[in-house]
Amino acid sequence: MKKKLTVIALSLGLGLYASDSRAKLFTLRVTDYGNLNASNGPVEAALIDFINTEVQKVEDQVNEDIPVPPPKRFMEGMANSSVMAGKGIGSDYASNMSVALVGAGVGVAADLEKDKTTDSDVSGVGLAPGAVLGFNLGTVRSSKVFGLDPKRLNLYVNFMKYTHDQTISDKADEESSASLGTLAYGVHLRYDWIKGKGSKLLGWGGVKVHLGYEFNKTDISFRGKVKEELNETSAGATISGTSRAAPTIDIRSKTHSIPLELSTDVQLLYFVSLYTGLGADANFGSASAKGSLNAEEMTINCTSSAGGHPCNPTEVLKANASADIDGKGSVNPFTFRGFAGLQLNLPFVRIFGQVDKSLGDELVSATAGVRFVY
């Protein structure tokens, strides 16, 4: 499980970074042209256009090395993915527990609707690991619970905390790293509303009602250094300089969800169970991002060996960088979804995989895990 979580953490953490963003995080503009002035004639006007073009290339290259900016839509996707990642972790749909259950699983989610402000294929991602413990209330109580038969009432609790740090690059002046931390916990009740029929060879599991509470917190951080060199020659002049920045970005999502579900299942030849259901969730929470560019002022030297050239012997220009890094988005207050899963039934062991799909948008999640059942 530790190895699996590490792989998932890497894919989620590094998946936030895009190499080609239409929404610019980093902007670089010449603020001081020294003694150069376009009104002094076509030579200086062409030189200024050349300098602006090359500075724009530096800006574009730096943006390829910095994570995609977190606009509001992306933060909304992060919050909604956080909610979806927790589905299926702390509940149970087809394990036929009679006394107790112990297990672990992990859920991943993504908002697959493309953010129109970037070239990213997703608008948010989420992760929720969990260890779960369940037991049948009929083992500890014989009288009814709120009018319900305790033998048909199961209680589940789940909890897990996970962190991972990853070095992206250790190259001098280009060091970068990312970290991911998650905390997920919840409690669920399941009531076998309509009893099933059939046998273990071919049986229907009836209809089950699920009610719960889920909390998911995800922290993703980026730390890096960016260095881009400018050294180009045109119109009888050479311009040179170095752009440096040390961007930091912290993305935090914290969500709560109250799911109400109906599920049913069938068992085939004992070893395989198929289950499906519908769910409605009341959600609250948000995701936010804060960051700092930490960029140095860029000095651009314009030199020429030609007598009478505007950059002979040297003209010094200045360029300043800026960035819009902060963003915040709230979770959808209500989610309606369908889900389906496949479970392999071994003696005292259940291995399952589940997919959830939100109705009306592109939120999806996948959950997998193993459980020991008695």
C-alpha cells in the first residue's frame, strides 16, 4: 500500500504542472530602456522591437518551467475532486460481513472538464487514502437501534494520513521539489433495507442504504528556482542578461461531504460480486492557492562594436517580473452520482475496485482496496 500511495502521490503532484500554458503566471516587461527611444528613428525603433521580442521569449520559457497558475476554475476542480476521491473508501457494498471487517484502500479523482484558461487536460485532482474498520451492531446489541434491526446495521470508520516529498530537479540554479500531504477520515452506517435472495453461487444482495460523513484534506506544495539566459544578436547589437526567480506555490483543499446512497449487488459463483448504486452528497469546503514569485530585477546589456550605434559601447536596460499566483474556489454544494464496482471474493479476503461518476459534469473517481472479512 505504501508503494502504491507513493506512485499515486507522484502522479497527482507532478500532474499539476504543465509545459504550455495559455494563462501566463509569469510576466516580464522592460521598464527602463536607458537612452533608447523609438522616436529617435527607425534604427532605435527596430532595436526596441527586437529587445521586446526576445524578452517575450524569456517570459514564455520561464512559464514553461513554472506550474500552471491556479485560477478560480482550477481551484473549484481541486475542491470537487477532493470530495469525489473519498467515495468508496469508508463504506462497503458487497462484502457480506457478519461480525467485523478490517481493510485499506485508496481513491483518486479528477475533474476531466478542461480548463479553458490553460492547456491542462484536467481542472483538478484529488487523493484519499484510508484504513477502515467495520463491525455489525448485532454482535454487541440485541435490541433495536432507532427502530432498526441491529443485525442488519453495520458501522464503519476510516482514517489515514499520508505525506510524500519529491525532488523534481537538483540541477544547479534550477532546483525544484514538490510535496503532497493528505488526511482523510469518516464514519458510515449501512442498513440492509431489503434482504437479498438466492445462494452464494448466484444470489442477489438486496437493497442497502448508506449514510455517512467524509472529511478530506489535501496539501500540495511547489518550491523551485528558475533561470533563463538572454543572449541574442540582431540589427548590429547584442543583448544579454539573466532572469532569475524562486517561485513557491501552496495549494490547500479541505472538504466535507455527507453522502446518502442506495446500492444493490449480485454474487456470481461465489468468487465474483458486482455492485452498483446511486448517491447524493451534501458538500462544503474549498481549495485555495497562495504563492510568491521571488523574482529578481533583470539587467539587460545592449552592446555594439559599430560606431554611432545606439548601443555603442553599452546601453543598460531593466526588466521587472510579476505574477498572479493566488486563487480560491468552493466545492459544489450538492453532487449526484452513480457508481459501480467489481469485487473478488476469496476466503476471508475481498479485493475490490470501484468507479464513481458525477451526473451532469465531468467529475470521476476510482477506488481500489482490500478487506479482511469475518
